[in-house]
Amino acid sequence: MPDFRKALADDSIIVFDGAMGTLLQARGLPPGASPELWGLEHADVVRSVHEDYLRVGARVVTTNTFGGTRFKLPAGTDIRALNAGLARTARQAAGEGAFVAGSVGPTGHFVEPLGTLTMRELVDAFALQIEGLVEGGADLIIAETHFDLAEAKAVVLAARRVCDLPVAVLMTFEPGGSLTGTPSATFADTMQNLGVELLGINCGLGPEQMLDVAKGFLPRIDVPFFIKPNAGLPRLENGVTVYPMGPAEFGDRMAAFLDMGAKCVSGCCGTTPAHIEALAKQAAGRAWVRPEPSQGRPLVLTSRSKSVCIGVGLPAVCIGERINPTGKKVLTEELQAGQFTEALRLAEEQIQAGARVLDVNVGAPMVQEETLLPALVKQLTARFLSPLCLDSTKPEAIEEALWAVPGSALVNSISGEPGRMDQLGPLCKLHGAPFILLPLAGKKLPVTAAERIAAIEALLIQAEALGIPKRLILVDALALTVSSKPEAAKHCLETIRHCAAVWGLPTTLGLSNISFGLPARELLNATFMAMCLGAGMAAHISNPSTPLPREVGLASEVMLARDPQAARFIENCADWKYGGGAGAPVRQVQAKAVGTLREAVVAGRKEAVLSMVEDALTAGKAPQDILSGELIPGIMDVGVLYERKEYFLPQLLLSAEAMQAGYERLTPLLEAAADGGKRPGIVLATVEGDIHDIGKNIVGLMLRNHGFEVIDLGKDVSAERIVDAAAESGAKVIGLSALMTTTMVRMEDTVKLLRSRGMDQKVMVGGAVVSDSFARAIGADGHAADAVEAVRLAKRFVDA
Ligand code: THG
């Protein structure tokens, strides 16, 4: 039996098969039917597609299970049996000579806080699907067309729970990032931390556009990569979606990826056996161009939308320490009451001051850390782009928090305390979470550098035995207080140098520990900071707003030649004065102060919005003025940020929800004042055969926020029902959504039916593959590329 892991390691290029759905349709799959259910009934047809791809040179066939989770199938479907059956069909076609890739697509739902699913529910659902795929004989699991980092991660966690098959993860990107704002490099960093065996990009783009995306992450990865573009960008011709790129051009264009070092290649939407034949010819006789093995790759932390590299020789990273109840009365009381206002304020303040990672510690007396830490982590993840550092002595709290993070958080920490490595090490490995290795063993503090190095070495051996890769380890050099141990700083510096020189490991420490019990602590901390940076420290857990250490940190980066043209130094310290008290002004990273209601909407602060609305009402402001003078301008600002790609979907949703909360408070007052005046109505629906509703729901939320009465008919809605609803409600506008190329043609039915009944409602259409020319071709009145544009269009239609 050939082993896919061996094929990944050898010199060959691996050609996968091409599109499945369009071929099934050509062979009898009715429009709108579930390809999985139909395929189970028509195994011979599915098998014929697999065989056609094998005949033209594919070495891997992909199971017809893209929508094989409970979210995409009717209730009561035996998920495991369905996936096993379809995998068996692929296995029969592949025999012993070719591989079977078990396909796992997106569910169409978001995990908290973007949606309502928990990460655990999502992983359970994928695990059930993957059990079936394994039972049916898959050789690898392939997650494809994913657009949210958390969901892609869930597939990996599920696969690791169920089997030891290699896992490939492919995400879909637009030039600016994935739909929920993940740049391709951050995707690559997160997946590499998780230890996926193969990573890549598929769908969404044709080969030309995909080339730029691939260039963006290639320098960051050591694992083999997979490129699976569409046959160009789709066009609509006579009511049919057409992918313009023919087999010969497709084969030719794929050569660029093979030159770049792609290990696996294939085609997504619009490709046929002829495309794969051309691709296989292109790959024939070529050997895999192996990427140069990297030296000293940094440790990388990620959030959904950002990567932070920590490495010897890179600019030092400040891990902001202040979300920690130690010595903070307000924070302690709030955490004890389960409130996060102060924690969120501290987060914002630290980010503005230059912290690139936030340490999160909720360890106050009488606090349930295992529920409070993940709750705060979710709030931070929804609001800020910074990766997090999970700081707790309770392994259960760290585990729960890891489940709440879409990317790679830093675990703080694993010490030599008995059981700690055994408990947390495997968790860090599973979640791809880098961790701080704290050289404490038992009761006695390791004072000398030699003792610390011995303790570090013992922990490194334990980590290696658990199969934890070195790229996940950040060593704490252990800052003890110089007041009680005069040589504490000296031993720290030696530990830092040893880690960098001998193990190539990055180091960090809790900066302020050094100065406990002495006067002029800032001076001591700053001095120690400069010395540690000189010795090669890569990160520090510190208060980013304390002037002197902050200024010395900025100056040190100039001395270490890590601040090109001293730009950051000049930006921050141009007006610096000795003993100036105020010191270098804190850099405005994001101007997100929420002095006004409008700003609170922009910042997505629901509580602030509610209390400010209340204040405005108390002050006698008219509800209509609050709405049109604050709430609406706020959401318009968000729209602008979104279009500039400064905001992504998570922030857009958060602001929309904050605005919604304020709007709901005002609604009864507005209605009373309007004296029966009606809000403009709009009917929204996802068309028949399509069960995607994320885009439509966002549009609905935005429209409600702009004062529309939204009649949401849900998904998989017939033209009849849409037109009837428009007639009954008297709505002037209809919004139609479709995600799939196979269902967007149903939009035309609705337009035709509407016009045949002589109704004059304006129709706007949207969805990932819908274009302006498509909208015109089917006689729609407009095309909205995103939720912001949908609102603009709807207003224009109503005002007209
Ligand atoms: N190594 C690792 N993790 C750590 C530490 C370390 N986590 C905790 C700690 N040390 C670093 N964090 C803090 C947090 C707060 C303070 C010091 C270190 C602190 N608090 C002030 C007080 O106690 O008075 C409050 C001041 C304020 O308002 O910020 O000093 O060494 N791996």
C-alpha cells in the first residue's frame, strides 16, 4: 500500500484531480441537489469521474464529501456512513496505485464570537465526518476552500483526534486576505504551528491572481505546498457560468508554481479531466524543486488577522503585562464580578503604547479561571488584532482558553513543576500553541546561570520526548530580584546568551521582577532592558506605557540596527527631553478612543453604545437625532474602514451588533414619534438550492441598522415565495443571495417571475461569484459586492 507521507517526502510532484460538482451535473446531478446524497445513490457516476481523472494522470482522487457534515445535510443523515460510502467509492477507483484524499469543506457557520458555534461543536462535527472518511479508506484528509482560520483549525484538531493520517489545509484568499481577514502568511504560520503536513490555497482565484498570494507566504514555510486555482475567473454566458481558461493555458500557467516549488498541484472550479491532463503533462518528467531548508526560523504567534514573530535578532516584542489583577483593585473587582470593561481598556491602552502581544491573566481570588479566561479571550479576539499570551497556573483554564483562540496563542507557562509538561505539552502541540518554558524545578529557585541552563535542558528533553517541535518554545530567562540576589541580572544575561548561541532559542522575561524592593524601579528596569536586548533577548513581559523602559527599548533597537533609518525611534522620540516627565509620547497605533457614541459604534463597544444612548436620552436628545446624528454616521464610518480593508468581517459584525443594540433601544421611541410612519421594507433571501446564508445575514443586519424593515425569508427559497412575499409586504426592494455558481442562475428565475407578474420592485443580487455583468445579464437592477454596498444600493432604490 503506498504511503502518502512517503510521497510527500520524495522528489515527485503530486497531481491531484480537478473539479467534481460540474462533472456530476453533466452526468445527471440535478441543480440544487446535495452532491453527497445524490452521489451516494449514484456511486457508479461518482466513480466514473474519479476514473476519468486517474486516466489522464492524476495520482490522487478527492472524495465527493465537500459538504459532508451535519450542517449541510438533512437531519437524520448517517454522517459517518455517508462519508465512509463516498470514500469507499474513491478507494475502489484508486485501487492500490493511487491515493484517496478525504475532502472536508466549510460548514457555512462561524464559531464564536463571529457566529454561534463553539469550537468544540465544530470539531465534533468534523470528527464524525473524518471517522467516515478513514473507515472508507482515505490516505489523507484535505480541508479545502476554507475562509475562516478558526474553522480550518477545527478540521486539523478533528483529524488529529480521529486518526494519524496526514492533513492538508487549503484556504481561499482574495488579494487582501481571506473573507474573515486572515492574510495568507498568518494562515501559513498558524498551520505550520499546528504541524499540518501540507498547506495551500484553492478556489476563488485563477492561476494568475493566485501567484501573488503564493509569493506572500512562500518565504515563511517549511512544509510542502499545494496550489489549486480555478480555471480563471468566472463569466456568465447565456445564463450559464463559464470559466474562461482552457486546458492548454491552464497547464502552461501552472508551470510557474512548479518552478516556485509547489509539491502538489490541481484545479478547482471549472477544471475538467482535460485540464488535469494538461497539468499532468506539464508536471511529467519534472522533479519537485525543494524549498531551501530554513535556518533559525522565528517563533510565530498569530491572531485571526496578524502574525507576530519572536526570534533572536528580530526587533524585541513587548508582551503587555497589564491584564493581570496583581496590584489592581478595579480590575480585580471587575473580574470577580465577571466584567471586562477595565480589561478591555487595558488591552487598548497597551496596544496603543506598542505592546504587540497581550498577556492575559485573570487569577484573582474567588475567580473561576477556567470559565473567566476563555470568556475574556473571546472578547479580546473579537475586538483586537493582537495575538494573546495565556497566563495561568491552572492547566484547565489554559486548555479552555486555547479552545477560544482562532490562531496560535502563547501559553504562559510550562515549568518543571511535576506533571505540568505532561499535562500542557500535548495540549500545546495539539493546538499549535507556542509556550514559555520556565526553568523552575521543584521548590528551589535556580539562581546561577548553570542551574537555569540545566533546568531548561531537562525541560527541553521532556518536550522532545513528547514530540513537541522546537519552533514552539520560548525560554523565560527568569528575572529574579537584584535586591535579594545581587547576581540575578548577571545570571539572566548569561542564560539569554546561552539559549541564543547554543540552542538558537528565543528568550523572554518578566522585566519588572528585577527591581522589586528598590527605589527608582523604572531606571533599573530600563537599564536591565538595554542589557538584555544587547544579550539577545527576543521578547519581554512588561508595561509598555512606562516611559523610561519604553524609550530605552526604542533606542536599543537603533543600536542593534533593527530600526531601519531609525524611523520608529524618530517617530516616537523626536521631541524627547531629558527627565521630561512625560517622556516619549505614546504612539497612536489605532485612534480608537471612544469619546462619542459614533466612536463607540466604530469601536464595536456594545455596552458603551447602550450607556451613551441612555445618557443622550436622559439629556433630552431626540431619538431620531441620536440615530441619524450618531449611530448611522458611526456605521457609515465602519463601512469606509471596511472598504479600505482596514476593517474585516469580525470588526464589521461587532460594530453592526453594537449599533443594533443601540437601535433596538431607540426603536419603540422612534415608532411612537414617527406616528405610524413606515420604515422602507426589503425582502431578503438566499435562492433555491443554496443553503449559504452568512453573507445574506450580514446584509440583513446592516440594513436593519440603516432603518430598513427586513423581511428575511431564509435560505433555499423558491422564486414563487420571494415574489409572493414582496407582493404581500409591499416591499420596494428585493435582495437575492447565492454563493454557488450552480445556484446563482436561480436568481434569474426570480427576476423573470417578478417581471412576468408586472411587479416593479428593484432587485439587487450578491454573492461571492456574482458579478456586475451577471447582474445585468439576468435583468437585476444592481449588484452589491458586499454588505456596505448593499446598503448603499437599497437606499438609492428607496430614495428613487
Ligand atoms: N514570567 C512569565 N510570566 C509572568 C512573569 C514572568 N507573568 C506575570 C509576571 N511575571 C509579569 N506580569 C506582571 C504583571 C503586573 C505586574 C508585574 C508583572 C505589576 N503590577 C503592579 C503592582 O503589582 O503594583 C500594578 C501596576 C500597574 O497598574 O500596571 O507590577 O516573570 N513567563
